[in-house]
Amino acid sequence: MSDDILKQFDPVFYPKSIAVVGASADAMKAGSYWVQTLVSAGYRGPIYPVGSRGGSIAGLEIYRNIRDIPGEVDYVIVAIPSRSVLDLLDDCAAKSVRAVQFFTAGFSELDTESGRSLEERMVEKARWGGFRIIGPNCIGVYCPEHRVSFLMGAIGEPGCVGFVSQSGGIAGKLATNGMARGIGYSKGVSCGNGIDLDASDFLEYLAADPQTRVIGAYLEGTRDGRRLFNTMREVSSVKPLVVWKGGRTEVGARAARSHTGSLASSPSVWSAVLKQAGAVEVHGLDELTDTLLLFQHAEHWQGARVGVIGGLADGGGGISVSAGDACTEIGLEVPPLSDQTDRALRELLGEVGSILGNPVDVSQAQFRGFPALFQAIETVAGDASIDFVLIQQDVDILLPMYSRAGLETINDFFIELRGRLGKPLVMVLPPGPVEQERLRLEQKLLAASIPVLSSVERAARAIFNVNTYFRRREIEAGQRDAA
Amino acid sequence: MSDDILKQFDPVFYPKSIAVVGASADAMKAGSYWVQTLVSAGYRGPIYPVGSRGGSIAGLEIYRNIRDIPGEVDYVIVAIPSRSVLDLLDDCAAKSVRAVQFFTAGFSELDTESGRSLEERMVEKARWGGFRIIGPNCIGVYCPEHRVSFLMGAIGEPGCVGFVSQSGGIAGKLATNGMARGIGYSKGVSCGNGIDLDASDFLEYLAADPQTRVIGAYLEGTRDGRRLFNTMREVSSVKPLVVWKGGRTEVGARAARSHTGSLASSPSVWSAVLKQAGAVEVHGLDELTDTLLLFQHAEHWQGARVGVIGGLADGGGGISVSAGDACTEIGLEVPPLSDQTDRALRELLGEVGSILGNPVDVSQAQFRGFPALFQAIETVAGDASIDFVLIQQDVDILLPMYSRAGLETINDFFIELRGRLGKPLVMVLPPGPVEQERLRLEQKLLAASIPVLSSVERAARAIFNVNTYFRRREIEAGQRDAA
């Protein structure tokens, strides 16, 4: 079964050749954009531009019809007006293509009878022609490993996170956010109106895909709620599934209807369904990205008792207070540290100007040198009552204070600590005027499996989301054992 | 009265000379740090380092006692241990200084009898000596206009936003966030334990200060709740006051006690007090910064009916849907556009692939050229049912699509539109892999009075906060008229 589904999606995520219909010598045409995108992604199989006027684009000959292409065609990207798509699908069948993705829009999302009936006939043609349809009204597939992309320019590193998005814009932002924030994708897909392969199909695939360990989804609606629910429940039982539901409000739903033709349910129904299915619900792109990033690095999850360390040259009092608020308000535990830890900190930091509970403000250690600072941090991180460690450092202040060499020393320590610690370490690096340095540091920490977030509030939210998933899994496992 | 208070605070924010006690030839000592900070800020008056061992720092002679300084001393920064401060205050009185700021910690925040009694004696000495105390346990004053700063390195541009913070770390982040995000400060202060001049005093000053138009505050607690409430009510009646209360939770409050010695009240009490006082409550540094930025640019506020424009090369469907959700969930109105606007958009964008309601997805215009795109945006922005305009653009996608020249053309149009429009325009630029370009664009838009936020959720929240203030003012004005 699992092998079946992997084989079935092979031409979608690992096509051996790609045709782009709607290409022309004019580089500004949508079809030409797709050709350039595949070239810039470094796709290694043959790319066949197709356009009625012929000519060439990006050094590639443009075929006048898909039937004229000499080699086999696995995957077709379509960027021609909707009125011409039925004829094209006949050509696709004749050419024995295996998957067709429609960038083309103008179907059921227009809320017209003709839009809907056109979709029905497309699906019929696919059944008879023996190929699958992705979309329409979508940007298709992102598979860094195979160098297939919907983004012009760079492509991210492969990784263990998969995503499904009913919006092309959100799919694009997930991909670019991944590059910026160190999320590696196994594969992602924008499935648009989903008339043949829909979100449920792709979720099933990602659940089976051995390269995918975590799954994110942006969903606006579904035509088969029961199936989506069952699929999400299946998926969640084997991998973390994080879902952002768009079109929760009437205004959002109004836009969603014209966007993907989705019928909306009320937000409370969706929230209940997601919870029952064991999926983690998030409420925006930032939260989705943060949560996927944390899941990617949460291989040894033990619980949600947070040790908060502030005061890395930021005069950490207020930071510690607000981190305590942010964690507690969202429902994370920030427990007192052991008496032994407390005594050790009192010795290392002194009482004056310090906050010795949890959160811990280590700012006084900066006047006592790095060894005291590092020992204080390690004492807190190692405390047995702490499941993971949340640290904030302020590059804007650290940099002029210690210069870049000092900043490196501090972060080399964190990287080394992360290796020894055996519990997750989350770093908060708030943005500021020295963004260059902050971004450089972010990349360094990410490379060492330390996820970086931009505020304690966002970190607390993402930690909470990850913990919610693992706790539910634990409870379910307990119920199974008891039964 | 107002003139009185301005005069009284003159030596605090506009000192003619500054002494730093606790300086030494060792650049890593806290006092030396303060000397270097003032030098790097470009403070123009005389800086007098003071330290028992003499020598020099940053090319300046170190006096052994504050009494030895040849010239007059307006302002003193103290970075010596708490046990020596009473003697120092006698010297300050002898020297007729006018304000003393204590970086020194180790007072009531230790929760000891000796800490509290030391503070009482310091205040007594200040009364007899004729000077005021800032702190202790604080980093003091930030006044870009007068080039006084608590930040090593760069200093921001002067502006119309004032702040008061009971945390030095948060004060520092407000200042650096201002530099990064285009918030200009009139003056700011970190007031620590506030044993003499406290948050209420500084709020009163900022309300009177003609250079301050908007006020932000980070507060952990107060010793005189009644006075703080009355002050906040006074302040809010003349200028927007945005308050972030730290130590809302038990964990946060525990940290706050060791931080500024603050006694906490329950979060619901604080929320009710802030609302009654007419202040806008926020829940973190990001929200505080976003809200201050919006207030800075909200000179012509008419209401909160938002026109949302998505699809600037981001395949704007999902973005439009989620912007609709974000605005509506927080309580902003995203009204339908007029029939006339609707007809115009239908002509400019076509129906296929577009979302023509509000939110509007203008992505199809990108295939019709800039004139159509700009006309579509202006049609929405100009609609009479819209009070302000929220636009999202995605630099990661725009840049490879249009190159930098195209990106400039689009944003020159926004800047020009902002000038003509007579309503606020808020820009969302989500972060991504081409941060350099995004930050450059952010600076360009900020210079043209277009506030930039990083997500629609954050933008919606900040718009809501600004609108809450102005609506309350309107209601109050109506009540006054009726009475």
C-alpha cells in the first residue's frame, strides 16, 4: 500500500522530463516564466517548452505541440487560457504523460456553471488518459532533492519537512521562509482547486514518504470533509501534522471562494476537527514556519518544562520577566530550579543585579568573564527539572560589547553545549539594527541544529505547539497500553 | 506648570555636562563602558570620568573624586557598588549636581531590609542636596537630539516618540528597534527601581514635552497605583499612551520582584486599569514596537475600515485570504468595495485568477503591465469606503521577477500614492531569503512615511491598537460635546 502510493507519485515529485505548455520567445509570458524557473532551479532532466508560435526560450527549442516532443514526457506544466485545456489534455493522453499541473486559473473558483463543468470534463479526460492532475489554479511542486521548483532563482536544501498548500502564494512563502530560516523540505506542493489530486491525496503521500518526518499544511476548504478528517487522523498518528486553516472569518472565506472555490465551515468546527484528528492548529504563516522549524529539531522531546535564560548583555531583567510571562501565559511550565542549582548560581552570579529563579538573568556574569557565564548557563540547562532551554541573546548589544570574536566564543559554547545536552535548546535572536550579523549568527546556530526564533512570544507559542503534539501522542500510547 | 516640569527635567534630558563615577583605565569596567558609550554617541558637552585610581580612559583624565572636577556637573552616572553610594551622594551635593543616575544595582530588588533602608537614605540625601535620582538599577537616559545614549555605538535619529521603561534591557531594545524600524525618539528613559523619579514622573514629563507626540511604556509595577492611574489618564487624554505590562503571570512577577522590586497585581486588574485610563495595552516587545511605529505615522486617522491588497507577485490568493482572516479576527472591518470600484477592477484585472472583492488580489495585473497594476491599486485605495490601505508585497518573488529596477518602480508608485492619498498606507514586507533587499526597501518606504510590518497578523494587531485609541478619544469628545 505504502509502496503503491510512493510509486504513484513518482512522476509528480521525481519527473524524468517536464514539458511547459504556454511558453514563447517573450520572456514575460507565464509559460516562459516556468521554463526559466526550472532552468534556474537546476532541474537536470530535459525541459521541453511548448507554444503555438515556436521559436526558443532560455536556449531551448519551443515545440508547437506536445505531440511533437521527441522524448517521453512525465510531467506537464500548463500556462495557457482555460478555454484551450481540453484539447491539450487529448494531446497529453496521446503523448502518454503521467501528470499535468495547471498554473492556468479560471475554473470553479469563478463560481460559474461553466467553470465547474470544465473541471469535471478535465477529470474525465485524466481518467481515460491515465494521468493525474495537479490544480488547476496552482503553482505545483517543490522538491529540492530533485531540483524541481516553483520559485525563480535559488532552491533550498533538502530536508525532512513536507508541505501541502491550497494557496500558491503561501506555498512560495513556505519555500522561501525555509531557505531563510533553515527549514529543509523533502517536498511541497501547491494543489489549488484540487480537482483530481487534492490535499488529502498529498497528505497521504507525505505520511508514507520516508524522507518526510514533519508535515505542514495550508488549507482553505475541502469537498470531502470526512475523507480529509480520516486522512489527517492517519497522518497525525505517524508524523506531526501542523495545519493553518485560511478563510476562518467571513471576509477570509469570501476571498477563499474566489481563490480556490472552497466552501467554508465555521472556524470553531475546523478547530474541533483538527484537534480530534490530532493535528496541531496554527493561525498564520509565522506560527506555521516557527512550529515546523521546531518540529524539525525536536527529535528528543521529553516535556515542556522550560528553563529560561536571559541577560546575554541585554540587561536581562525585563527580558527574563517577559519570557516568564510569554511561556506561562501560553501554558508552558517554568519551574523553580533545584536547591543545588540555586546555590551554584548564587555563587557564580552573586545576588546583586541578578535574577536567580527561573527565568535566570545571567547578565552579572558578563562582568565575571566567560567561564562564569558559561558555567551559569550550563548549570541551568543541566538542571533535571528542565526539559528544554530557551535562551535569548541580543546581537545589537553583544557585538559592540564583545566584538565579533566574543560573539563567536559565546555561540561556539552554545553549539558545543547543544551537542552535550541531550535536550532541545531554542535560541531567541530579536531583530535590530545589525541584521547582517544577526542573520549570520542565525545561520551558524541553525547549522548546529539550534532553532532560532525572533521573539520569546513566538518561541513560547511554537514550543507549546510541539509539546501539544507529543503529549497527545503520549496519552494515546498510554490508552493503547491500558486497553 | 507645564513649563515648570520641562525646566525641572532639563538637566536629565539635556545635561550640559556629565560625570561618570566608577570609571577606570580598565575598559571592561562598567564605569568605563559608560564613558565609551557617551563618546560613541557623540555627546557634545564635557564628559568627566571619576574613579579612585585615576589614570585616563578614552583620552579623558579620570578624576579621583567628583569634587575635583574643575567645571560644573549637571548629570552623574554612577557605576560603583551600592555600599559606597551614600558618600558619593554627599560629594554630589557638595558639587551642586542636578541629577544622579544609578546603574548600580543591589537595593530593594534584593528584598532585604538593608536594601530598602539604603534607598530611603539616598532619597533623603537627594532632597537635602537639591538633586534628583534616576534609578537605581537602570541604564538611564536616551535623547538622540542631545546625543545622550545608553547604547554603545550608533544613536538613532530624533523623532516624536517618547518611552519610559522599568527595564534597561527593554529600553535598549526599544532604542535599537527604533533605529532598525524607523521609529524616531524624542527621549526615552530606563527608570529601574524609581525611588525618586519614577514612571509617573517621566510620563508626566513626556505628556508636557512638545517634542513628544506618542508615548510607549514598559511597566512592571508601582508603589503608588492611584497616582500612576491618574497620570496615565492625564497622559492618554492628550497623547497616545501604549503600555506593555511585564510580570503579568506568577512566573513573570517572581522575576519582576528580583528585577525592580515591583509588587505585582493580577493581570486582569492591570488590563482593567489600563483600559479605564485610556491607555492601549500591548503584550510584548514586537507589538509595542509595531504600535508605536503606526502611531508615529497616523496623523490623519479616520477609522478602521481596511482595504487589503495582496498579490504583488506572490500569487496573492492565500495572502488575501489570510489578511482577511487576520483583520477580521482582531475586529477590523474589511468592507465590500463600491460597485464602481468593482466594475473598474473587473476591467483592469479580468475575472480569471483574481479576487475582486476586498481583499483584492491584483496578481493578474502583473501580466498586464505596470499601468494596469497601479490603476487597480489606486482604485482600491481611493474607494470612499476605505479608511486606510494594507498592502503586502513579497520581495523574494518580486525581485527575480522584475529585477531591482521593477521593484523600485513599484515602490516609487506607492510613495507617490501615499503623498496623494490623504489616508494611511501600511506595508507588509514578510522576511525571506533576500533580507538585504527587503531591508533596503523597508528603509526607503519608512523615509516616505509608510510604516512597514513583517506580517499581516502583526499589521492587523497594530492597526487595531491605534484605532482603539482614536475611537475612545472620539467617544470621549462626543460625551464632552453632549454634556
